[in-house]
Amino acid sequence: MSAVHPEPLPEELLIPHPRRLSPATPGYDEILAVHEAAIAGGESRYVDPLSGLWVMTAVHLWERGYCCYSGCRHCPWVER
């Protein structure tokens, strides 16, 4: 995957915005752990432990370089 965004993802954007994933969500810590493991493994997505659906990582979305307005859980562009 070639990066559109030249700077690395700021660390504070690794945590989903509360509008996209509330810390009160059941399994929140497990979701963050699976997301972190996917990023550490160089994966662009992971299987959500609650729904079984594929979820794109924050790094993948950052490297894409824009928000598609689909409500992605890890979208780093929520506040932009």
C-alpha cells in the first residue's frame, strides 16, 4: 500500500473518536487490543471481535489521506 499521507499517524489518533466508538461499548478494551495487534502486524484491517465484520485500521485510513464519510470506526479525520 502506498501512503498518500506523508506524515505518520499521530499517536493520539490511534484511539477511536468517542462518536465512532464509545468507551462504554461492551468489549471496548478487546477492540482496541485487536486494532493495536493489527497495526503492529502491518495489517490494514482486522476482524471485529464483537460483530465478526472487517474493520479498517486508523493507520490504513490515515495513509489513504481522506475521509469517505462512511462512519469508519477508526477514522482519523473525524475532527477535520
